[in-house]
Amino acid sequence: MSEPTKEAIEAAIKGYTEPHLGRDLVAARAIKGIAIEGDQVRVHVVLGFPAKGARAAITEVLEQRVRAVAGVGAVQVDVSWEIKSHSVQKSLKPIDNVKNIIAVASGKGGVGKSTTAVNLALALSAEGARVGILDADIYGPSQPRMLGITGKPESKDGSSLEPMTSYDLQAMSIGFLIDEETPMIWRGPMVTQALEQLLNDTNWSDLDYLVIDLPPGTGDTQLTLAQKVPVSGAIIVTTPQDIALLDARKGLKMFQKVEVPVLGIIENMSIHICSQCGHEEHIFGTGGGQKMSEQYGVDLLGSLPLNGHIREETDSGKPTVVAQPESRVTEIYREIARKTAAKLSLQAKDYAAKFPRIVIQNN
């Protein structure tokens, strides 16, 4: 029997559409090597997104497909990932030690955006990435409570802050610097300056992703983010309710106007399942997120249930992804994280870091 060819193995791999990328791994340039020795084949896969939760499934499918090629005996598939820095707004450059910034926004309050942001950050971490979260809500910071962090950040040099850590997540919030019950009675320019300082004066340590939990609306903070913060992509959180969708559309259009790619929509509180009888009810309506994704040509990254445990766990400082790592809700968050990172991995790379900085001096 003749040896299998590289072309035949590539053809077999092309028949599998990776669900997070929405394309085959050859087209996604994730196949980094195919080694053939007799009837033994080894396939080297490097994804552009963290995928601990999907690695086994990808490996199994590829092994089955390659094994079915004529002449193939033993198959070994190695799946790993390497997260690159992706392009940002044209006038901006990525900040040091942060490869990608993902903004989590909503048009209106009360849709569970902060809860979604912290669980998304924790899910990205669980999938194998180095992750941080920046609480950009100056008036109502909630991440210190949600992450169960107390105390104030240290400053080793007197001019920058060390991020606080919780559950392997690097975090920064104005809430670390003030008392929990102290109101921030600031005008817009002070708020936007505070956001810039929290971002740029924090010693982030080698992050693959920095999730920014934005306040609701399309005001000063969001405009500052669009103009001065190098964002690789944005996520819109909404509920199926018409009022929430109306405001979510405004948020989506804002990002489109300032040339920040919208990675997708997360529909929160999509369905309520009765804890007593199991009855399912669409309290806030149904299909809103799907309609919005179809209308604007963006992905629906996932739908989350209206679940009392999600609220209880974030209120207690231990969000669902770490409180119930094996639960169905955590699997939804991790699937959303994989889809978000996979969508981002398909965008243009940023090569600024590869070029030396040219400094002109007058001697």
C-alpha cells in the first residue's frame, strides 16, 4: 500500500468546519505541519484562540478524518494555541503588555453586562489565556464586589499601580481606590481622565486579553474608549426585550461608526427555567438577539438563562465560572469565550511590535 499524501490529508481536514471559527482549519491557517512516515501521520494544529474546553473534540474529529484516508495507520494530532495581537483603530497602537482589548458594552443598564463581563473574563482564563479586567464604570464600579477583592492596589514606583488579582484574573477598578459607599461626584472630563489613567498607569502583566466592563450608554466614557483606547473588538450585551434591543442597537452602531469591530451579541436573561417544576418561560420576549444579529450581520455569541444562581454567586464574590465550573451555565460562558476569541483571531494581526521604534535625536 502506498504512503498517504499531504494533499489527501489536507483534503480530509478541509472537510471539517471548526464550529468556533466557522471555517475549516486549513483555511484558517491553523495547520502548521503534516508529517508522514510510512503509514504514520502527525498533524500539528495551532489555533489563534484558547480552547482547553474544545481541544479533545477537535483532536478526536481530526484523528477520525485523517485515519479514514487511504494508506493511513497510526494518527497523532497535537492541538495548541498561540494568541496574537490584533489590529486596533487606525490612529492608535496597542498598549504595552496587553495583546488585545475587548470592550463589553450595553445600550442600557440592568441587562447584566458587568456579570457577563466578569464571567467572560474568567471563561477566557479557564480556556487557557492570560486575562485581565478593567472596570470602566467610574460612577458605579461593581467588579471589586463581584471578584471578592478587598484592599487597595500597591504602587512600587509611586506613579503606577499593580493590578489586584482574583481567580487568576488581573483586575483594576476605581472601586479599589475609594470606599464602596463613596459616590463619585465628577463631571465628564474627570471621568474620562480617570479611565485613561486606570488603563495606562496599571502594570498589566503579559495579558492575552483585557476585558473592559463599560458603563451603559453611549456617552463620554464610550467616546473616550473609541478615540483613545486601542480596542480590538467589542461585545454588545442585551436582553430579548424590545426596549433593551433598541438601546443595544445604538451601542452597536456607535462602535461601527468609530471603526471598532463588533465581535458579536450576547443575549442575557433569554429564558427562565422554574427551579420547582422546570417550566421554561421567555419572560423578556424571544428571539430578539437572533433578529438583531441577522439585521446587522454580527454573530449571536450565545444566550444565557435568567438564573438566580448567577446573581447570587457574583454578589458573593465568586462568579459562576469559578463557583460552578462544571455547570451548564459555565459551559455556555466558556463557549461564548471560545467564539469571541475565535472571531477575534480571524481579524487582521497587528505587526507594530515586530518593527523597531525609530527615535531621531539631535546631537
